Amino acid sequence: MAAWVSENAGALEGHLSLHGTDAERVRRPWLEALPVPIEQLAVVSRFFVATGARGRGVGGALMTTAEDYAAAQGRRLVLDVADHNVDAIAFYERRGWRRAGTTSLVLEDGQTTLALVLFVLPESR
């Protein structure tokens, strides 16, 4: 759907991309928290900030850009994050994201399960 990067002096500092979802991949708690058609959801994915760039507003700037883009497109933002990633969870909650539920993801090895926290952004900017 869209993607953005942040760089400084040619070094990549962060990245965020948005993609759509469909009936097979949508997380049901997102739909329960945001009763909109699946086609209106935009999933935040591939969001990272390089360790050396953290605490300088890079993540906030990328997220604001994505939030503004989604609002302009009439999309509602959703995401999932590993439950052990407490810094990311705190970041989303500070920005007004709301927990919609939890789920798990079986990794490619077929044996490892990753617990996820599901978030929705309640209101467009």
C-alpha cells in the first residue's frame, strides 16, 4: 500500500510500511474493535527504528506519516506486536492505540509459537 523510510547522512534510521488484509489474514479482534469493512483496514508492518536512532523521534515521525496517510485514504490502522516487545507496546499505547486482543503465530519451523498483542488506532487523525 505504502512505505516510508527515514535516513540520516545516507544511513537508514527507520522504516514503516502499510499493507491491506483480506478475510483469510485479518485478525478477528481488529474487526470487533473497529467494525468497518476489511477493505478499510491498513496493517502497519515492517516498522523498525535502528538502535542508534531511538529516542530521537524517528519512530514517531514515521508513525505520524502513516497515520496521516491512512486517514487521507479513509483507512483504519491496525497492527500486531510480539508480547515480549514491551518498548513497542508502550510506544503504541502512548500514541493512543488500543489493545484489541491477543493471538499467536506459529513460526516457519512449525514448532515455535509467538504470542502477539493486537492493536487498533481508535480514531483517524
